[in-house]
Amino acid sequence: HSLVITFINRRHMTFLNPLVLFGLLAAAIPLILHLLNLRKLKTIEFSTLTFLKELQQTKIRRFKLKQLLLLIIRTLIIIFIVLAFSRPAIRGTVLGGIGSHAHSTIILILDDSFSMSVQDEQGEFFKQAKETALKIINLLKDGDEVLLIKLSNVESQEQIPSHDFDIVRTTINESKISEIRNGLEPALRIASKLISQSKNANKEVYLVSDFQKTLIEKIKKDLAPNSKTLFEEGVNFFIINIGSKEISNAAVDTISVETKLFEKNKPVVIKSVIKNYGKLALKNFIVSLYLNGIRVAQRSVDINSWSEATVEFSAIVKRTGFIKGYVELENDNLEQDNRRYFTIYVNENLETMIVSASTDDSRFIKLALTAATVDNQQSFFRITEVKPALVSAVDFKNNDVLVIQSFGNLNDSQVNQIKLFLERGGGLVIFPESNFQFEELNRFLSQINIPEVEGLIKVSGQTEIYLKNIDFDHPVFYGVFEEGKKGIGKRLESPNIFLAIKQRPGKTGHPIITLSDGNPFLTEYKIVGGTVLFYSVSPTLSWSDFPLKSMFAPLIYRSISYAAFGQQSPFSTLVNRDITVKLKTNLTGQVKYKLISPDGVEQYLPSLAETKPGISRGFVSLSKLTQSGIYELAYGADQCAMIAVNIDSKESDLRKADNENLSEFFDGFNINGKYIKYLDAGEEIQGEILTSRFGLELWKYAIVFVILLALVEMFVARESRKNQPR
């Protein structure tokens, strides 16, 4: 430790380099030289010189005064040069005496978020931040302690300070940019806890960051009310701002898959919002869509400054199974946000079970489904037909969707089996049977929490019922019947309806197609984990000519497809967030899944399996996925799911918070502004820190005084030589 010499006064002075004070001995050199020049020699008086000596007496006295003045000036020059190198500092305190450098507790909060990967004329922000952190560590002495907190791993941070500074230096040097974005609040709470436990005299918190506005605004809103007494009085804060100017940036802000039903060799529509975080407009900016690593579409877009643009892509899906996709921008100042990921799943086929008491009732449905082929070779739907009485003997685990037309022979056990099928994400399409039984249908509907029907509408004479209102934005219609969406042919080849069920959808139902009398023709219900579609017309010619219309086959096809996957949106989350993946699975009991990260690392993890009669549902909880990209979940050689993980788009806004924003932020933590020091990475960090610890450094003033004394010495010496007696 450096020796601290203190002068008792209202203020006391500290020398940061006290060993240099031994150089004050050099101040005796001018005095020694002066004394040597004053050695008296034996003189012989001549009478002829007496008169001349008396004439020069006045001039000699003036010369000696100038010599004495030069001696004083030269001595002061040496003294103040030594003082400048000893780095004197003044603190306002009444403490005195001689002691050693007080021990310090240092909390170093290092921002390693991906916004720190941008560069300015000083180089990469994160490299500057690490260099600054190392300078702070180099100030530590024996007895000090330090805790390094990286914003990316705040939640798993070991809250034990270190006395081994070499380990901390190694950790800083090996630190890399992270895609994890955390706020300052958790780091400050860890710092507060350690500071409150410290017995050291100096307590300091260092924040090294680019200090984006978005980060400060979030903390200011969420945390200020809960942080009134976070830090005790006297804790010093050093806010070290990395980067002197704002950097422009463009980013893929959001991505959405507009298509809800995916088919092989059919287009999929992707929309993406591109934001321009910069003062200059972007012209002909290239945005590309990739599926399974292949660029399948490209657009150029113009975006004004501080604005956004929506880009829509359409591409043909040429394979079944899981598809990895992303939207990518051309390179700019910040690369991590130039890509955003998504996944889709294209079914190879749908396992469809039809529950019907009569093959005549299901005939047209089966014809519509068997017409849907894959590559003109096999039917997309794998159909199994059973009688209602045999439902108990059926294992629903392998089915994607149920089509039920008969209800009379379904007992409570069978209905519960259907309810469990819905809970695990299965789909259900309900048609009334041709010989409609009012009580049987209502009993079934009430058991699955769907509003009961009110009766049967019979159309006769001049009365006409037709399709009136159609929700063309619903996924069942998305991409088809575009002329209806544009307002052409609003009745859309309405069938002639002879019989229809009267029902009110209530609060839980969403009418997709409404009849001219106000009753729904097709209604959607969300039941726990599954989707239910209810048709009010039986698919038989005794009820309507609906099976003969051109819209029948595509509507049945898309209705059953949507029911199977209507609530199963692709899995997606943000980096470092938790997600629970629900899986349809044939596995029972405790099973292990394999998680494959974007960089290819494999990890085995257990699932939480829930097994009930007729179904098996698996849950896989994934926590803290730390990379952006596509994670694959597999069981053995089978892919079970894919999870798209993206970065937090708030990190893309590189606008910096100014000192006023930061002051307002720290006010929320009740931190007195007099304990906060704002620094830039380009400043002499170590000197500023020591000045803050020990007071105002005076070496600059000492140098100025030395220069002034040197000028005076030059002037006096020149005049002295002119007037020197001869």
C-alpha cells in the first residue's frame, strides 16, 4: 500500500505517490551551489580602487537581491516538480495522522449484451469495456475484494467476492459477447447485498456499459418504487460510458407466420417487421427469406429514419415435416439482430377417425377427404371409421382429429375419453346425424362445455336460408376463396338448405360462417387444449345440397386440418426465457428427450409424462435457452418438436441515455447524485477514480506554477546578467 501523509486542517492532503517526496532533497542543490559561490577569498585593498568600490556599492546590493530571488525561484521549481510527481490530493475531512490506503469493496458490473459488439473509432465496445474493467482491477491492493457481475449471468451469479485478482482478470479477458439481455436491477441488488455486508471503508460500484435508453427506461418504470433503500449512504458509483456516439442499426424486429395450415407444394406466407434505428433512410435494403438454409425469396425495401416497414414473403414448401426458417438482413453495424427465426410443421398425413352410426351419413365426408392426395399418390387423410358403441375400444393416442356424427350410443366413459383427447390437443369436428336426436346431441354438447342447441329449423315454401356472413380472415379460409374476401360473390355458391340446427354460439363460440337467419352454419370453440368445429347442417342430401357444391370438399378438408392443429402454434421464445413444450406422444412414464442446440450440442433431459386412459401427454420444460436459433427436441431418431429462439429486439435500439436520463434512473434507487461520478471510457479512468477516492489532485496546478516560476526565473536571470558588476 502507498503511504498516506495527512495534514490536519479543515481539509487534509494526501500524496498518491508519496515515495517521490524523497526528491525534495534535491531542493537543497541551488542552496548548496549558492553557498559555494559565497566562499570568501583573501582580499588586498588598493587605495586607487576605494573610490570605484564606493560607486558600485548600490549596484552590487541590487545584484545580490536578484541572486537571492533566483535561489528562491529555483528551489521552488524543484519543490513543485517533486510535488507534481507525488500527486497531492485534498479531501474535505478532519481526520489526520499517518495511515495506509483504506481497504475497498469493489462491485464491477460489466455489460456483455450483444449491443456491445458495435464499433467506433476506438474499436469494439466490448473490447473497450474489458480494457476499462482491467484498469479498475489494477487499482486493487492486498486486502481489497471485488465481485465481477456480467449482465448475461446475473441470475446464476455467485455472490462471493474474490481476493484473487488474477482470477478476475482471467475472467474478464475470457469474457465474450452474450445474446442474453438482462436489466440492471438484479445486478444492483446483488451489489447492494454485498455492499451492506462489507466492513471495508471504501465501497464502490462500477457500471461499465453502453447505457442504452431502452434499458434505462425499462428499469425506471418497473423498479424505482421498490428500490428506495437499496444502497446505504456513502457508496460511490462510477458510471463508465462506452462509446462516444450513437450507432445506426437496422433489425428484424418481429416475424409472423400468416399461413396457419401448411401443405406440401403449397405457399406459406411470412410477414416480418424491419426497423431502422438510424438518422438516415435506408434505400433498396435487401431482406431475404430462408427455408432449411436455402434462400427462397428476397425483397428490397425503403425505410425512413426511425421508422419500420412490413415485408411479406410467399414461398412454396416442398417437403413435409419440420421446416427451419429465418428472415435475414444484409450486414450492418450490429449483426446479431439481422436474423430472426421461425419454424413450421408440414404434415405428411392426418390420422382421422370418423364416429358414425351410418355409412350413408359419412359417405360425402370420406369422399372429400380421400380426394386430398399427397403427390397424387396417397390420401393425405388416413381414415378410420368406427361405430359409437366401439369408441371405448379405440386408442385415440395415434389420432389427430375426430369427426363425430352419432351421439346416441356414447356413454359417459366414452365422452370422457373424447374430452381427454381434446385436452391433449386433439381436434373435433361435429356434424348432426341425418336422423337428428335433440336430447342425445345436447347431452354430448353439455358434457364438453358447448352451448346446447335450441331446435331444428325446417325450410319450406318461399323461405330461403343461405350463407350470409363469412369470416374470410379465419385460417380455414386463408389463401382460398379470395374472390369472396374481396367482396365478390358474397353468397359464395351458397347451398340450398332444407334443415339446419338452431343454436347460439354464446361467449365461447366464434361463428365462422353465419346463415341469413342469424344462426351459425360453422362455429369454432376452444376447449382446454383442443379445437372444436360445429356444423349446423348434416353432410347429407336430406338436409341440403351442400355436399354437391364446389366449396364442400375444400371446406371439409381445411376444417378437419384446422381442427387437428388449430391450437398448436409453433414453439418460440426469447433467449434466456423458459418454455414448456407440450407433446403428443405414444410414450408413457418417465422418458428422456434429447435437446439439440443450434451449435449442435446435445443434452438429455427428462420429461414430465401424464398418462390417462386413451391418451398420453408429455411435457418438456426447457429453461434458459442461451443461444438464438432453432433448437431440436428428439426422442431417439424421431423429431418431436422444434423451438425458435430469438434475441430480445429491445437490444437493437442503440440510442444512448444521457447523464440526465441516468440521474433520473438512479434517483429511483434513492442514490444521492453527489456519490455518482460519470466517466467516459476514453478518459484517464484510474486517475479519476483515485481523485474521487482521495479528493482533488493538485499536480496539474503544480505544473502550471512550475511553468510560471520558470518564466520568472528566465526573466530575472537575464536581467541579472545584464546588470552584473564587472
